[in-house]
Amino acid sequence: MRIDSAGLIALAVFGSSVAARAEEPGNVQRFSVPGHGSLLLNVPKEWRVAVHALQDPASAAVRFRPASGDAFSVQVTAVWIDPGRQAKVTPESIKETVRDGAAEAVRRAVEKEAKVVEVRGKETIGYYFSVTDQAPSSGPGQYKHMTQGAFLIGPLMTVFTVLHRDPGAAEKQQAIQAFANATWSNVQAPDASASDGGSIRVEEVNQAYQLSVPASRLVMTIPRAGLKKAPNAANGSPTYFYFVDEAQSISVSGWFEPAQGFPGIRKFWEGETKQWSSRGLPAPQDVSFTKLGDWDTILYDVPIPGATNSHVRAHWLQAGTWIDLHMSLTSVRPSTESRATLLALLKGVRVKQKD
């Protein structure tokens, strides 16, 4: 199971910048919703955090994982509700939405019925349900147990999914408790320090961007051309990078991750597309797998009205590091031309081991 918010709220996080994140006293962490304050969650400090933000709709998408491995995944999306719509979001409407999600989930679950449970805290009201997959896939990124729900806090509508393999996983209850105790603040999270020893480092060298992470032995160089670093590109998730070429509608983003987290290109793609399907996103078209030098690549298009939205997802494994590189281009040109442009850009990317 790789589901974010099936039956609840369909949200896409494409071409996003990384959200600012800051630690408060104790284990509380503050996640910015651009222009609309912050969501505060009390989660275990050892959990790894990846954070994205969108300006439209103003939202923060957060993913928590264990310090090592992938025994669980906690995914949270907090969306700011326009004042004109806030009165329409009531405990009854949230419960009905979660009940609909539960009814959809049991079609693929061991359970014949999923009980909807209330989540209530000082500033929180919401509901969740739990199900067990009938036929779970094995391997990285696949889970048998899912808890999913939604809660309202201040002007934020927040949906969450907890995925785990162990039916008695403590992380499930830890996550639910974090949601019950969540608060909203109208204060934005300050930018995290880009000088943190574990953060990605981006330098401009000879008309190119040179990217490195202290914990990795690899250095990646991307031709600068028209690419510019996006706002907050070095903040939030410490190994995330994001560049845009506004003139050509090209975006380049990705992560440096431990190599053991890569399940193989076919398994990776299976997990990605299942996740998109669960969000109600359109299925990718004209998918092809190919090698470009040492890159394992996936080429695909996402249908949008009046244009083509072409993507290249490229993976590089070396010296204990997995580089996940995502390039996309939106254009009125034929898909073949857009893909050729992206592949030409990828050919210019260089990866080498540190001296």
C-alpha cells in the first residue's frame, strides 16, 4: 500500500519548493504553509522529515520516515482554507469525508467494515480509520496496514496517512497522538539553516550548479543554462534540491538518499504510480524505461489541456548513494520534442566521486 489520501482530498505536489521547518521546545516542529502561518506537530526527533510546500493552494506536505529503513511512512498534507469556505468545513463534513474514504478502502481490505474513530485535542477535531490490505506486495515501499484520516485545526484542513507493516507498530499511535495535539500558529517557520552539516550544498562553478551532501561521496554537476535556484531550495528536507527555468517551463528537482532505499526501478515506479492513483491523479502516458549512460530513466507524459507535460525520472546509484533526479517540461510542442530537450539536459549532468 502506498496511499496518501485516497477518498479524502486529491492533492498533487508537482514542481514544488521545499517548505521551511523549525524545531520548537521539546519535539515540536513547525511546518510553514506559505503565507498562512504554520502547522505545529510533536513527533519523535529521530524520525526523518521530508517537506514540500505549494503556493496554490497554500499547503505543506510532510513525510516522516524512520531514522533508517522504511518500516513505516507517515504522510501529512495541510491545506489552508479560504475564509469564504471555512464555515462549510464542519466536524460533520469531515466525518462524512472520512467515512467515504473508509468505504472505498474496505474494497481492497481484509476488513468488511472500517470503524471511523474521532480525533479530538485542544485545538483539533477529526476522524480516522484503519484497514489491512488483502493482497499486500512485498519489498521496499510496500505496506500491509494503513491508517488514514483528516482533521481541522484553525484554518488548516489536514489529511494524513500512516503506513506500516507491523500491526502493533508504535509509530501509528505516536502519529495519531501528534495529530490530536497539533496546533496552528499564524507565525511562519523561519528558514532552516542551509549550513547544517547534513544539508545539501549548492555552489555555482563554471556556469554550472555543483551539488553535494557531506554524508555522500558523490558530487553532481547540473549545467546552469536558464536554471535558477527556487525559493527555499536548500531548506526543509536537507538533501532536496529544486531549480526552475521559467522561460522554458522546465523544472529540475530531486534528492540524495542512501542507496539501500532504492527498491529497483520497476518497484520504484510501481509504488509511485499506485500513490498517484490513490490521489485521483491522471495516469502517466507513453511510459518507457531506458538507460542513458549510468542513469536508469523513466520517460512519461502527464495529460494536461492544450499542452504536453513531459517528465524524465532518472536514478543514479554509486558509492552508497541514490540520486533521484526529476526533470519536467510543459510545452505546446510535441511530446517527442519535449522529451528530447529533457534528455539533452540530462546528458549534460555529471556525477563523480569526491576526491
